[in-house]
Amino acid sequence: MYERILVATDGSEFADRGIDAAVDLAAKTGGELFVVTVTSLMPSYGIVVGAEWAASPGTFEDFRKEMEAGAKKILEHALEKAKYARVKAHGIHAENQLAAAGIVDAANEHNADLIILASHGRRGVNRLILGSQAAEVMAMSDRPVMVVK
């Protein structure tokens, strides 16, 4: 049924719910797991930061290396959970992308049958202010999306 499952994580304890659900489903279906974490090198205040990085390329490279190290740690945690459950898993670092776009791109690139995401389930004004990566992924992707609360 689901042979290629992609799960997204930001390394938070909350995101572990999605990882746990993905590992459990992959173990039950004999599926292969793809764990993606997305990082953006250009924060929302990018014009100011970009100008500073242009004047100091070493600062940019240091920041990029920190982002890579953080992503590696996040992926190692998730891959360890998969290994413990004897699920074949791969880590993906989608660098310099917005979260939803990075998740959908990774799902397309690895031909995922299903995308699993954890969601806070916020409603009303909080959802409008904070946004919803799960809603963005569902809007952008033509693949099935499972949202875990």
C-alpha cells in the first residue's frame, strides 16, 4: 500500500509524533522511509542579513555549516528510531527552501506514496498568524498527506 513514506521533521519533540507514526506505518507495511528536514539560509529579514553576508562571506559560511550540523543531528535522531524498528530509512536535508516547498520537492524527488506531517492543530487567529505547514503541503502536493496531531 504505502511503499515509500516521507516524513518531515524540524527536530522538535512535537515532530517526533510524526516520525513515530511514519516508522510504525513503514514497519507494518514493509515500506521504505524518507525523513526530510528543511532549512532556510535566508531568514525572512534576508535583505539586511544578505547585505551583511555579502560583506562578510565567512559569516555566511559559518551559518551554513551550523545549519548543516543541526540538520544532520535532526536526521540522525529520526534515522535511529527507524533503525530500532528495523525500517529501511534515508535522511534528506532540503537546504535553502521554505518548509512546505522543501517537503513537497523531496516527496516528488523520492516518489513518495505518502507524506506524513505533525501538526499543532491550531485554529482561528493563531493559525492565521503562525501559518500551517501542513495546510501548505496539502495545497501544494498531489500526493496523499497524513497529518498527525
